[in-house]
Amino acid sequence: MTDLTKGYLLGFAGVVIFGLTLPFTRIAVAELDPFAISLWRAVVAAGVAAAFLIATRQPWPERADLKRLAATGAGVVIGFPVLSSVAMQWAPAAHGGVVLGALPLATAIMGALLAGERPSPLFWLWSIAGSALVIVYALWDGGAELHAADTLLVLAVISAAAGYAIGGDLSRRLGGWQVISWALILMLPLTLPAALWRLSGLNWQASWPAWGAFLYLAVMSQFAGFFFWNAGLAKGGVAKVGQVQLLQTFVTLTAAALMLGETLSVRTLAFAVAVAGAVWFGRKARVVRPG
């Protein structure tokens, strides 16, 4: 099995975990404060990460890596969770999944700008084709309707794409789960005081489904998913493996239908197959990676 194939498989495992984030967020914000959710999920995930680092006796990161680890944390520990959690107060999870369909193309662009990758014109063609399919699906399925949360979701896309590109590139040397672990810990001076400040606003009488959704966001979305995702980006490259995210929209839509009763049509499944085809053909396009 080639590194690229391993990268795609690892990346898809991460996409499945991340694809459930918006439905679980929508369940959680129905009873819990969105700012508290995004802050406390980072704090809980940092605690789990610290336990893993100590148990495996990981060495401290080099000083030269701290700035990039902090940038990764700013994107995927603070930026994306806070922005998406607040957005889920006003937009359906399915709509959020459609807007986040721009994430793969944004990740490829960030991979070129921040990770030194050089995708070929053919790669950009398939990447744009995949994103265009998602946009056409959104227009056809009513996703063109504007929501107050759309600006927040776009900013969430930019934050996540930058964090993915930097973290994926750094994972080639430090390891996928080590990168997210150190990023979570580096963000604690920001996330912990802010989380404590929002503590009084938590609804301790929230239902078990709401707390269960919160635990998924903390342990799976904020931590475990990056075991697979960062490792996949490191193995197969930020631009190429990042295209697997095109399928995340359809994972989210399927999960929203199963968990929240939102509509899942045959058209959705047809577009999912077409998008998977764009990812499949794009995997053969040339991408020059640094080093």
C-alpha cells in the first residue's frame, strides 16, 4: 500500500469523525452555551492530550516549532470550534455542511501558501470540479438561501484550512497526534481562563444527549479525529488528502438525517458519488511536496 493510499484512508477516517461535528454541535447548543462548548471542549481535549503525552513520554517540541503549533491551535482549537458552534445556533446542520464544502479547496490553497506544496493545473481542475459539484448541489437543494451564520462559517473554513495545512505539514516530523496534543496545550493559557469565565453560564440541568454530544466534540472532534487526519495529511500531502474533505459534506448530511431528522434525498447520494469521483480522479494529478 502506497503512502498516498494510506493517507487517503487515514484522512477518510478523520473526515467521518469530523463529519459528525455539526450534528453533535447542533444537539449540544440546543441546551448548552455555544461559547462554553467551544472553550470547554478544548480544555477537556487538552487534558486528554496531556495524559497521552505523559504516558508515552513524548519529548518537548523544539522552540522553532512553537510558533507553528500555536498557529495550528489558533485555527483548529479556537477559530473553527468557536465560529462553527456559534453559527449552529442559527443555521441547520445540513446547511453548515454545505458551506463547509469549500474547505477542501481552501485547504489546498493553504497547503500551497503555508506548506510549500505545488499542485499541478490538473489537480486544481479536479479540486475546483469537486467544489463546483458541492456548490451546484447547494443551489439545487436550496442551500443558496442565506443565513445569518454564513459569515461565521466562512471564517471557520479559513481558520480550519490554515490550521490543517500548517498542522499537516508539521506532522511529517512530529507525528499527527503529537501536533494536535501540543497545539491544545499551547492554547490552554487562552482557553482555560475563558472557559472558567463562561462556567457560570453552563446549564448543569442539560439532558444526557446534550452532555454526550459535548463529550463527542471534546474527545473525538477536537482530539481523536486529528490522530487520523494529521497522519493522513503527513502521509499523502495536504492538498491531495485534503480533497477527501469534499465527502465531509455528505457525511454531515447523512448524519443530520439520521440524528436530527433532516432531509436526505436521492439527489444527495448522487452528488456524493459524483464528488467521490472527483476525489478519485484528482488523486492521480501531480502535486510537488517540499523536501
